[in-house]
Amino acid sequence: MRLKDKVAIITGGAAGIGLSTVRRFLQEGARVALVDIGKDRVDAACAQLADVDGEVAGFVVDVTHRAQIDAMVDAVRSRWGRIDVLLNNAGITKDARLVKMTEAQFDQVIGVNLKGVFECTQAVAPVMIEQGAGVVINVSSVVGLYGNFGQTNYAATKAGLIGFTKTWARELGPKGVRAVAVCPGFIETQILATIPEEVMKNMIDRVPLGRLGKPEEIAAVYAFLASDDASYINGAVIEVSGGIMM
């Protein structure tokens, strides 16, 4: 178990890749703070994990509210004594073409996907600095590398997370804290359920492996990066997309 006794905070942990990652971290021996917005979501996610050995605690947090973040970080540290991993997974989409996008759509995505990551990391970083160890994993996207039609706001946030990662790797690295970014491609989650069949086929056709990725495959990458096996990986941006942009 490569994460034995490590303490991890996973935002957006109640569904999709986030929930798969909570499960994988528990299986790897970590103690996990499952963070998401909405008590029903958090309770349902924790119930789904009842079959997995390990310690998981659910926290209802809106990552756009710093007071809620600070309270969660204090509770995690009080409960387990340390914080080894912060996985900034929470994110939303509000898609529209540039000429149609409203200011509210832009601001909402920036608030959750970019500022929320800043707020969470700023709250956790002093704990990791004091420990002299830790890793921040930022969930970017291939959209942050290459852009995507109708996603001005989302692409900006995911590109911004790469900038965060590079900067934090320089600032926090000398303190023993690593920062890395992962850029998933098209992953088989509920968010794709509303995509028309023809569009889905076109997406799959662009992937050299000929299929969508699975949440468990992304979770496995996160588990590796959170572990001591990745102790010399800092400032890296890792694309996990089946080779979609080759």
C-alpha cells in the first residue's frame, strides 16, 4: 500500500474521477478527507465507500468560501495530525462560445476552478511547509493545453492551473513540498452522458487507443504522484489522454 498512513484531502470527491480517486487512495492505505458541495452528495459518496477498508471523513465545503475551507483544514489536521496530499479536483463547466458567454458564466468557472484551487492550496500549504513534506496535485485538462470550442472560461482555468503548478513547484519545492499537474483527456464519467452519440463517436475517433479513459485510470496516476515513488517529480504537467493530441 503505497499511501499507507498518508492523509489526503480530495476536493470534488463525491462523484466521477474524484470518487474513484478516494476509493483508490483508501485502498492504498491513505486516510482521506472527501470534500464536496452538498451534504447529500457527501453522505451518498461515503456510503458507497462502505465496502473499502480505511478511514474516510466527509466534509461539506464550497471551495469559493475561504472560511469553510479553513474550517475543513483545521478539522482534518485535528483529526489526523497532518496533511500529506491536497488533490484539487473540484471543478465546474459553464460552456458557451465567446460571443455568447455571459459574465456570470465566466466568473462562476473562474471562481471554482481557479480561485478555489488557490484558496484551498493557500490554506493547506502552511501545514505542509511546517511538516517539511507534502504534495499538491492540480487537476488540469487537455483543454488547458490545447483549448476547446465553447470553453473560453474552462480552458483559461485549466491553463491557469498549469501556471499555478509551475510557480508553486518553485516556491514550495525548497520547503519539501511538491506540486504537479495532471491533464486528463476524455474520461468516461457521468458528465459525458448528455453528449450526442455522433459527437461521442468523433471524440473516441480522435483517441489513438480507440476508447475513452476510465476514472480508475486517472485515479491510478494520482495515487502514484501522491506516493513516495514520485518523490522527484515536481512541477511536471502530465497528460493522461490516450495520446489524443499526437
